[in-house]
Amino acid sequence: MAQGWYIFSSYIEPINPSIDQLLAPVYNSLIIAKDGEGLAYLPNFDFNGIGDLNNGEGYMVKLSSANDLTITGTKLMPETYVMNLEQGWNMFAYLRDSDADLEQMLAPIIDEIIIVKTFDGTAFLPDWDYNGIGDLKPGEGYQAKMNASVTFYYPQN
């Protein structure tokens, strides 16, 4: 995970899903973690407003220095996990264990996408036929603004 803001996700169902336990390996550089609803984990105040990591969601973290995070648990089967994105802004996970073309992965919902962004602001804008992101990547999370609420499944690994 890069220094500064980063959006992460996981294709692993963690053994211990509590966000404070999950992020313990990066505790010394972690400033804040936030979920898509704006709930926060503030390690310096021992405050966990997020609770447990939810499969299918992305999480923003701010780090004082770059750090690696390893999550142990059971690999999710992306083709059996329903992804729900609401109208407006969302943070979502990429649940596959290998890179894949963003447009192929999001094809079932592409007509409802306004924009998809990475942690560094790189964008996919379907109405402009612009894909600066390219592939979705394991471990990374994404932000999306949607015209309408949608559900979809990722294809199997």
C-alpha cells in the first residue's frame, strides 16, 4: 500500500475480520481507515467505528509510509458473491485473484456507470470511451459513481 491515501480490498475472507486486527500489521504507519459510508478506524484513539471488513467493499487507508498488508483466510469464489452498488458513490472490491480487463469485468453494469476511479484518481469514463485504469487488480479497491443501484457477479477465477 502506497504512502498517503490508498484504497484496498481483498478476495480473502479473513480469519479475523475486525478491521483493527486486519490492519494490525500496518499499525505503525496507519493514520486512518474509512469505509464507503465514511465510518472510520482511528488507531491513535483506539476507535473502531468500522467493525468488521465486509466482503465486496473497498476501504480507504491513509498511511504515513508505504507498507505491505497480508490477509490470511479463505479465498472467496467471486462468481457466487453478489456485488451491490448503490446509486451515487460506492467503494467496491475486486474479488478475483488475477488481473482482468475492467470493461469485461463490469460489462453487465457498464450502462449505469458514470465513473470508476482508483486511489490515485486514474479513471474509467464509459460515456467518453476512456479507460485509464485498464485492468482491475487483486488487493486494490475502487470508487464508482452509479446512475442507478445495480447488482452483479464477477466471473470465476
